[in-house]
Amino acid sequence: MENPILEAMEKAVNPLVADFQRDPDRYWNERDIHWSLAYYLKGERVIQEDYPTQLIRAEFPTVRKYDGARGHYDLVVLDRESWLAEPVQRMKAWDDWDDYLKLVRVSVAVEIKLWPARLRLDRADWDIEKLTTPENGIQNAYFLNFVQLDFSRRMMEDYYGKLRTYLLERTRPGLRVLCVPSEIRVQPDGSDNWLPSR
């Protein structure tokens, strides 16, 4: 892989998956996963700014408005060159999003989903739509699914299989999809956590 940001993202996901499978109960909600991913991504030191969080942003808005309101990505890594451009640096926090989003590019966008129960599978659709809508211009998208179920029950393993199939059917070019069970025995080969891209 030649893109250092993408390499850093893939490396940051590995310890996150290990943490989740070692102690899934420590993750009470998706926000806990967001924080851990940001921590590991910052630790990859691929972002050289004094404050890496200038480029690693949470709840970053989409370009496209959906029913009059913008969506938000759970986490993004902004393109350093576009972020350092003079017009962007002159902007203030209260400036119009339309102007800002025309100038700054997103290198990587991430959506995270925690599945703590057998939820409706179409719960994934909104995240996939934000990541793959052409107007948003996301070239490198990650949809990370953490499945926190009681796998001692056969029905939960069946549900997990259905979820993986559902996600696989919705993969798109440029979208990397992770689907990881809270118990390693359900999917012993960690490379299988990443669904094949289409």
C-alpha cells in the first residue's frame, strides 16, 4: 500500500480489533470505539502536525445535504495540503460550511457501527450512503462494524452470518468494510474480518 494515511488506518484498526475481542464489554457505545480508533491512529505518527487532531476530526460534515441537513462522518482524516491552503487557514469556526467544504478534502472517512443486539440490518444503510454518495467525494472510506453478541447462542451466530452477507452485498469500490465478532472463535482468521471488496 503506497498511501501512508491508508497504511496508518489499517494499522490503527488492528489493535482496536484486538482490544474489542479481548474485552468487548468495555465498549458501551460507538463513541468508545471512536476514541480508541483516534488514539491508535494518532499513535501511528503519520500526521506530523503539532496537533494531529487538526487533521483527525470527529463528526465531520458531509458535502451533501440529506433532507435539508448534512450528515456527519464518525471520523475523518483531512487532506493535509488542502487543509493548509491559505483560504482554509483564514476561515473561522463560525464560517459557512458550504465554503469550507468546497476547499478542504477528506483523505479518509470512517463510519463505525456497534451491534450490541440483533438489530435491523438496514441500520447500516445510512452509513454506507454517506460514505459512497459521489457528491461527497470520498475516495477512501471505511465502515467498521463491531458485533457484540452472546455467541454462545446459535441464533446469534446465524444473525452474524446474515449481517456479513448484508454488508457484503452493499460493498462498493473505495469502501473497505470490517465486520468483527466479539468472540474470536466465531471467526478465527482475523483477515476474514475484512470483507472482500467488489
